[in-house]
Amino acid sequence: MNAYRNLMRIFTILLFGLLAGCASNNPPVTTPLPSGAPLLLELTEGDNVNVDVSYLFSDPDGDSLTYRATMTDPEVAEVFVFGSELSVSALAAGSATVAITASDPDDLTSTVGMSIQVQRAVTVEVELCQIDRSYSAVSGRPTGSLACNLRVAYRETIENNPTVQTVTRVTDYTADQGQIGGAVVSSDDQIYYWHLEDKTAGQANLWKTPVSGGGRTSVTSGRSLDIDPSVAQRSPYMVFASNRNGRPSSLWLVDQAAGVGLTMATQSLDADYQPSQSPDGAWVAFERWLPNVDRPQIWKLDLTTRFETQLREGLRPRVSADGSQILYNRQNPDTGRFEIWRMNADGGDETVLSSGADHDEIQPSWSPDGNSIVFASNEGRDDMGQPNYDIWALSINEGTRTQLTTNGSYDDEPVWHPDGRIFFRSNRGGVWNLWYLVAENLINRAPELVGRIPAEELNEGQTVQIAISRYFYDPERGSLAYTATSSDATVVTTFVSGGMLTIEGTGAGTETVTAVATDPNGLTASQDIGITVTPAMRGPELVGAIPADFELLSEGDTVTIDVSPYFRDPEGGALAYAARISDTAVASVSVSGSVITIAALEMGSATITITTSNSDGLTAMQTIRVTVQSADRATAQGGSHRAPLHGQRSHGDDQSIPVHVKVWVEP
């Protein structure tokens, strides 16, 4: 009996213990972190990390825990849970909180919040599609051959190189609009470039946009691969490479302004690329790949006769501004690196300008003065120590090299604008676009115009002075010398002293005076000035002297003289006449039309001034001397005594020319 009681007591204790154990199951608890330690995960765009969250929780009963997580802002980061591993993918810059929950077998839970901060990525990878231009790659493949891979681009677009003053984006393509190609600049300040519309189909078209930026205009369209545009200062055409005829690639012409009149310029079955026109548009240098030849060659095409000439081995030729030389690339057979070479336009006198044993120097372009070149090279390193393509400049005469871009992004395809700006392609900011940079004292730039010199009107014999130095500026702040020319000295003559231009009107007509400013290195800028010279206003002219063909007047005599034959208006206008006498006591004078009436009053002498005037108020005059004697003396003498009379005339400049008229009066 006692044994039974003991057994029941033990059973009761065990049962209550079991029940008590079940009733005391506790939820998971969070593990305390070190004092002040934040629960924070700092990431950069594109980062993917795994975090073991089991250390954040513990179960008082020793049960196994399961985990789940939710995000407050799924656009900042994406989270998944695998076992006790929390996987976080940083999507965009911003802040968010992930709620991590631990559950025990009875679904008792505990939750902790983890802050996630995503910073903007310093770099991003951008796809670059390059055209394999070799004949073997494109033969039989009308769409050409594209090789696409990723290139590092820095999110930051600024340029920290102290040599560069500013960097400005010209085009505004976005990441989803495809890749832009290299550009050329026309004389009317339009940028021509190619844009890869469809990399799968190998479709690219040509576009243009103003140098100042703004809207873009399509030049070509279609399913072909239109690339490598070339324009020239005095050429109406744009030359480009295209496979639109189903061949590997040929050169084509199109009106550069209107984008019409497509004409195939090369007819061979070779692969032709990279045309570069001479300044006058008479010929084109281009890159040609021949069948079964591994290295490209540079050829020359006469656009009038369509005659082709092989020049040298090389690729991507660029003709100088004066048409005398050609820049090009050539691959060194020993190092495999691309070098920059120069030759004459006829293929002679080739010289290597720049090379590197451990880097490439590609895509050279001439400076406006022909003394420097700009090119792309992977000689430099980015902030992470990786080689990348930047824009460089080389002074040919001095042999000095200058790195222009150091952003760390992929910069290439440079071209020099006449005003000194350098346009180039870059993926900075994560998108392929065209940019330009302005560098300090990189080259000698030509003088620039400051406004327009206004046209001038002047009369014959008149002079005008113009401070032409106010209308020119030297970018290098050097001293400018000035000259001016006129092609017709019978209309105007010119004289320059310092920065002051004096123009004299020598004859009626219109003429253009050209003012030229020259910098210390011989670069010039000019302006034309329109000059109009009007005929000088001419007054009446004398036609001989008024004769004194009347007798010596006696008191009471009257005489009339028609003076119109002795004056004329050179413009053919009517003249008006007036007369006055120096001594009204001797005689009186009256005028009716052109007739002068003189009435003798008393003995004495006086001077009569006869004045004529035209409609402009310009005058001419003559004077005559009149002597009056008494009537008694005239009768006693029985004759006349003739005394000299004096006349004079006046021009518009008030210079007097004496006219001597003799009237004989008998004593």
C-alpha cells in the first residue's frame, strides 16, 4: 500500500512538472547589442550582401527559430531570407528599414528593425559596342560585325584636371537610347555623328545637332549601318561609310545641309571606312580592308574622277586643315600597340608622332593651326588604378604631351573645333554622350570677333575714323596688329594707325573695306565693313566774268544786265539771283529774275555784288565796279573813260577767286 502511494506521488509530480513546462514556453528574444551600436547596413548601388541574422535572436526554451524579412521601401533595396541568411540587393540611393522577424515552433515571434542606407555608386558599367571593320568580319554579313562589352563609367561628370577650364555635355541621350558614335564639326557649327539604333540588327543612322546643343535632326535613316561621317569647310557633301548596298561597306555622299541625293562613291567589294575630306572637298582619304589582308590600308579617292590611289598601311586617316598632311593610326607589329603617324597628302614623308610600349594612342585629330593634335590614350589610370581611355594633346613642334581628361570614365573620339574647343565622346555619368572641353593655353587660337563693325556713309572728300581694335579679341590676350584693304581706291582709301582705321571717300559709289586682326603667331580674323560714298553737294559755278559792256554812267542813267549766262548749276537746277551795292548814294540796284538794273544817282564809285544760289542754299558770286560822273563832265569830255571793274566768285568752302573785268571809260 505504501509502495502504491509513493508511485502515485511520483506520477503526480511528473505530471504537474510536465504541465508546468508546457505552460512556460517563452517567445524568442533579441540579443542585446553592444551599448550604442546601431543596427545599420551601409551599401552602395549594385551591392549584394548576405547577413546571418541568427545572432540577433535567441530562444529561452532552446527551440529552433525561423526567419522572414520585409522592406519599407523596395525601390531602395530588395531582400530575401534563406534559412538564417538575409540577402540584400542595393538598388538605388536612399534609406529604408528592413523588419526581421524570428518565429519559434509555436509561432511566437520577435522582430527587430535594421536600417539600410544605400549610397550612389561611384562607377557603373556601360556597354560599348565596337565595329569589327576587318574584311573577314564583315564579308558576307550585310549587318557588319559588332562586339559589345562593358566599360567602366564614373557617375560623377566633373573634370578635376587643372588644365581644363570647363566640360560641357552637348547631346542628351539617356541610358535606354543606345550608343552614340564619334563626331565631326561642320563650318556652319553643326555636329554630325552616328547613333547605334539597334545593336542586334547592326543598324546605325547619322544625325546632326548644333554645336551649342539643342534638338537633333536625322540625316540618314534605314536598316543599314551608316557610320563615320566626314564634312569639309568648302564641301557641300557629307561623306560616310555604309553597308546599305548589301556589300561589306562603301563610301557614300549626301548633301550635308538637306540630307538628300545619296550617291555611292566607292564601288569595290572591299570594306571602306573612316573617310576624311580635304578642305576643298576635292578628295577623300579613307581606310580600306582588302580580302585576305589582315592589316588595313589608307587610300585616296578623287571625288571628281573617282580615281583611287593607295597611300600607306594604316587606319582612320584625318586630313589637315590646309590639305597638305594626313594623320593616321598604325599598329606596331612588335608590341601590338597602336601608334600615331603623319604623312604628306601624296603618301610621302611618313613620320611617327607618338607611341607607347604599354598603351595605345588612337583616333588622332588636328588642331586648327596644325601645330598640335588631340587623341585618345589608355596611358593614364583611374582612381582605382585601372587603365582607361582619356583625351590627350600633343604639341608637334615641342613634343610635349598633356593629359586633358582624368575623370576615370571612357573618353574617346576627340575632334578640335576652330574656336579651340575639343569635342569628344564619353560615358561619364553612365550614358554615352558628346561633350566638349575648354583647356587653358593648349593651343594658339585665332583672334575672335567682338560684335560687328557697323556700315558707314560719307560724302566725297569726307573722312571717318573707326576704332577697329574694339571689334577683335585675342583669346591668349596677346597684342593684335591691324590692317585694312579696299579693292577700289576710286571710291575709298584706307589708312591704319595702331587700332584706328581712317577711311576717306574719294568718289561716289559703294565699296567693302576688309579689316584684319593678326595675332603674334600669324593667325587672323577679319570683318567686312560696308561703305557708301555719296556725291559732294556742289554749288553754282561761274561761267566766265560779267562784262562791263555799258558806257560810264552819268547821273540819272539806268542800265540792265542779264547775268544768267555767267552762272550755272552743275546739278541742272534753277538759280536765284540777288545784288547789293556798296554805296547806295552812288547808284541803286534792283533784281528781276536774272536781270540786274543799275540806276546812277550821283557822282562816285561803288561795288555791286551779284549772288546766285541753288535750292540747297549753296552760292556763287561776282562783283563789278561802277563809276558815276556828273552829267556836265560827261558832256564836256565828249566821250567815255573806261576803268577796270573787279568781280569775284565764291565756292561752298568760302574760298574767293578774283575775276578781273575791265570797263574802259574815256577821260
